[in-house]
Amino acid sequence: MTSPDLEFYCSYSDRCYECCLETEMPLAEKDITRISKLGFQIDEFLEEKDGFMVLRNKEGMCFFLKESRCTIYENRPEGCRYYPLIYDLDTDEFIIDDLCAHFNDFDPSIYQPLHELIRYFIYTLLSEKEIRAEKTREEERKRKKGE
Ligand code: SF4
Ligand code: SF4
């Protein structure tokens, strides 16, 4: 199963993998479910960071990067499919991440068809983060009450 249908096309991806080094890519629940179904344990490819579930690095690179290739390419996380186009929540703008090795070579305006997908994805991440936080608070309340 792959998703979504629309993706950012990076013409350098056959020879560049900088965005897979020291990654902090957040995953949505549907990403986690999809990748888990491939047979990976959640703890081996994910960690929590600031309330988000992000890809785990191994020796400075994404857990899934092997011999310079993404080993789950067809099932890679939704955020990896949009990168380096990112959404700035503060300014409500879609920009090319200046951490991308070819930051100056992409024009964000031509990727307009991706904008709503990315905005929806970001709000999904924020919503799922809040749900996890509320679950943790509820567990803590129960623990204090001795339930
Ligand atoms: S999942 Fe694949 S594309 Fe995404 S950061 Fe890891 S190696 Fe790169
Ligand atoms: S760092 Fe930028 S140029 Fe390199 S593969 Fe990632 S998106 Fe493409």
C-alpha cells in the first residue's frame, strides 16, 4: 500500500540522500501502521521527540537507509514523499527546506497541487500528538488514583 498519490519529484534522489541522514521525519499513525505491516517492530524504527513519533536514526542515518537507498521506498512515510517542500505553520507558507542539499534548485510555487495535502498532513500530526498527550495524562491520572 502506498500513499499519497501526489509526491514531490526530486531529480537528485538517485545520487543524493542527505535528507535521510540524521532525519527527524515525523510519522503519522497510518505511516506507522503501514510500515509495521512490513514486519518491523515500532521500537526499532521509531522514537518519540517533542511529542511526535519520528524516524529513528542508526549510525547517523535513517533506520531504513541501506547502501544509500531507502529500503522501504514504496512504503516510505508520507513526509518523505513531500520533502523538501515543507509547511511553515507560523507564516502559512510552503517553502523548500533550506537543509535540502539542492535548496536553491527547487521552486516551491510549482508544487501547488501538494499544498493542501501537506497542510492536512501537518494538522494530522498535530492532532495525533495531542491525542497521545491526552492519553498519557489520562494514564497518569489513573495511576495517581491507584486505578
Ligand atoms: S524512510 Fe526512506 S526516504 Fe524516508 S528518511 Fe528514511 S531512508 Fe529516507
Ligand atoms: S536532500 Fe534535497 S536534493 Fe537531496 S535527495 Fe533530499 S530532497 Fe533531494
